[in-house]
Amino acid sequence: MKIAVCINHVPDTAAKISITSDGKGVETSGAAYVVNPYDEFAIEEALRTKEKLGGETIAISLGGEANKETLRKALAMGIDEAILLKDENVRDSLSVAKALSDEIKLIGAEIVFFGKQSVDYDNSIVGQLVAELLNYNSITTVVKLNINGNNIVAEREIEGGKEIVETSIPVVITTQKGLNEPRYASLKGIMAAKKKTIIEKQPKSYQNYVEIIELKRPAQKQAGRILGTDASAVPELVRLLREEAKVI
Ligand SMILES: Cc1cc2nc3c(=O)[nH]c(=O)nc-3n(C[C@H](O)[C@H](O)[C@H](O)COP(=O)(O)OP(=O)(O)OC[C@H]3O[C@@H](n4cnc5c(N)ncnc54)[C@H](O)[C@@H]3O)c2cc1C
């Protein structure tokens, strides 16, 4: 059985991001990049699934040369094979999903893991699109997973509770924090990963249907005002909350 995991290479959320001069993109030079945090749960679950069922794990990433760093991390954690669908152009989610689906179909993976969302554009849609394109079953935001033969029982996080669902292979699963504790790459794993070849492929181009018109920073927060340091400031504070902020 082939188990695929799709992983994205994203700007570190702790890094300061700057917008390109045309206002439509993110400045990539100098920015720190990491494996998309939700994809680490997907990698770990792919490894656990192989440990339980056997088979082969394959990590796939679509993007530029830099995505190899993320694929290398997956290999160091224990993934068997890594494929880079090399494309330096920014694609919309559907175009990403179409290219990933082509590759998943080609390698014949029947269990496919995704993170629940990618922390760059946060669309939370690529996994579901791939499931639809491949006509696979799909379970999203999974926090517990039990694969038994062809049968899959999963627990999903929903507003104010949990939902237990059942389905069968072939399946796309998107992973949520809490599903597992991603392992650290061992020194042996890191050394072995350095020697492994990352397979590079040219994905088919697909039309983008969504275009970024403009990226904007959130409005600067105004500095706070100190009205006083004792109880005498309370009447003015209440007046301002009522008349200016209009919150009481
Ligand atoms: C600075 C910057 C540079 C970019 N450069 C490129 C580029 O060179 N080439 C390019 O094609 N796109 C590029 N993109 C687009 C990027 O790949 C987006 O992440 C992609 O469009 C999906 O975003 P999303 O929010 O729709 O993903 P979501 O739907 O939120 O992602 C859900 C899950 O889908 C999977 N996934 C998402 N994107 C990928 C991917 N690219 N590869 C493998 N799995 C994925 C992951 O498992 C992820 O957890 C760039 C984006 C930014 C911000």
C-alpha cells in the first residue's frame, strides 16, 4: 500500500513578513521558512500508518527549489521517498490540488494525508479538492484515527464537541493538532536523509481562477491612553467607554 503525504513549505509565522513592491505577494528573500506546522502531524500519521499496515510512504511538495528543505525534513523523520513538483509560480489552491492529484494518481497512493490548513494562505481547502478530483473519501480535521483493514474510524473536532465518522479506503485525511505528537528526526535519520535523492518532476500547469489583487497589513493599533493611576480616573474611563468606544 502506498501512503502519500502532501507537505507545504511556508514562511515561519514568527518571522517578519514584508509585502512585495507590487503589493500582490510576499517577499521571499531573507524570510525564514518551515514545514507547514499542520503537515508535521500529517507526516507523523503517515509514518504510524506504515508502522501499522506496512507499505511505502511518499512525501510530495509543490513549489520551488526551497521546498526541498521541507521534503528533507520529512525524509529525516522517516518518510521513504520524496517528490518535488517543481514550479516557482504562485498557484491558487485548485491549481495546487490538480497538480497534487495528478501525482497521487500516478503513484497510486490510496491513503493520503494533508495538514488541515497551510499557514501561508490559510485556505484549508487543498486536501478536500484533491479528494474530489480523485473521487476519494475525505475526512477533515482529524484528531483520532483508527485504520483497520479497509475500514477507517476517525474522530473530528467540531464546534463544541467531537464527531465520530467511518469510511473506507481510498481516502484523504486532513490532520489537526492533537492527533499525534510529531517525532523528532534522529541524527541517523538526518544523515540518511542527506544522502537520499529527491525526485524532481515538472507538474502540468493549470489555470489560476483566483488572483490576489492586493495584500494589506492590518491597521496599526493606536497607542493606549493612561487616564490616571487611581480610582479618580474611573468616571472618565466609563465616559470614554460609553461615548467614544461605545462598548457599554
Ligand atoms: C511567499 C509564497 C511563495 C509561494 N511560492 C509558490 C511557488 O513557488 N509555487 C507554487 O506552486 N505555489 C507557491 N505559493 C503558493 C503556496 O503553495 C500555497 O500554499 C498554495 O497555494 C496552497 O495554499 P492554501 O492556503 O490554499 O492551502 P491549504 O488548503 O490551507 O492547505 C491544506 C493542506 O494542503 C497541502 N498543501 C498546500 N499547499 C501545498 C503545496 N504547495 N505542496 C504540497 N502540499 C500542499 C498541505 O498538506 C496543507 O496542510 C507561494 C505562497 C507564498 C505565500
